[in-house]
Amino acid sequence: EAEVAQSPRYKITEKSQAVAFWCDPISGHATLYWYRQILGQGPELLVQFQDESVVDDSQLPKDRFSAERLKGVDSTLKIQPAELGDSAMYLCASRGGLGIWNTEAFFGQGTRLTVV
Amino acid sequence: EDQVTQSPEALRLQEGESSSLNCSYTVSGLRGLFWYRQDPGKGPEFLFTLYSAGEEKEKERLKATLTKKESFLHITAPKPEDSATYLCAVQADTGFQKLVFGTGTRLLVSP
């Protein structure tokens, strides 16, 4: 069964260091999302890609966060410098694409980030 | 702005005790409403998609229903393995179809 792959599963980093997360969506999925989920809360959208283009990054803290999906396949989310408040689960999801019915978003297992 | 409100925040049931979770939403135009299950430390797992008022979907002990303002997830005769957080999300039929989540309901089913 096709899955969204994320790595690493866990990451501990010191405050002010750089950290990066990787996501490989389900093959053929044009839409890719990065969400942040703080413990006890629902996922919050950080950035949405349609193929290689960013279509929504309104909630992405652009002074420290960046995201790319260069070839419209896998994606990287980077934080530099990390702050204590960035500790959270970072979730990647993919779906078939815009204008396509009956396409749910499927999630990876997430990366648990702890900033110390 | 699209909004999703889930209630209750937490629910504790005895095994076999049926109940319902609520998801109220405000969206400019609904393309779809989604229910997910999330186990601790894992990513959300897709359960159901509902597209229009009156629609119902079932899977094992779970049944999801949809009206123009809210959705219910009914759990019939739950088992301890149904313990999880249940998330509701809406997708608007405008723009780039952003997926907006509620804060979830934490369900604990005791034997």
C-alpha cells in the first residue's frame, strides 16, 4: 500500500541550530501539505504545494522557516534558527490534486521535533 | 475564514457505551468534510469523506453523518482499541482547497 514517507521520525536539536525534515509523498500526488501539530491541538497548515509551486504559505514563519519541492515530488522543510517554541510534530500529507473528486489527504507518521 | 470546532474535547466511555462526537464548521463553500483517527505519536489516519448534507458513511463501529452546519461521528458499542483522538477537517470549494482541522476529541474507552 502506498504511503507518505517522512524522515527523521524523531529529532532533538539545540536552540539556534538548523534542522530539516524530508517528505516523500504518494507517487503521482500533486498536492503536498506541511502541517505543525502542537501536543493536544489540531494540525495547523504551514505550507501547501501544487506540484513544485507554493500555493499557500500564509501561516509559515518566513523569517526562520523555508520549504521547497524542487521537482514537484519530494519536499524539504527547514527551520533556521530553531527556537524552543518550535517543539512539535511536523506532519506531511499528500493528495491527488486540485479539482479531483474523492481524493483524501494521506499523512505520514510525522517528525517529532524537540528543541532544547 | 474557515473554522472547525470539535466537542467534547475529551470523552471517556465504558466498553459498549455508544456515543457521538460533534464537528461544527463554517466554510465559504464545502467541498468535503473529513474524519481522521490519530493514535499518540503517529500521523492522522483517514476514516471518511462526506461531501453533501444528508450523506452518511459507515466503517465497523463508526458512522459519520453530515448536515449543512455540522458532522457527527457516532461510535456504537466501542472497544478499548477505539481509543484515539478523532480529528475533523473541512476543505473549501474555493482557491486552493485548503484543509482546515479542528482540535480533535480525545476518546478513551475503558474495558
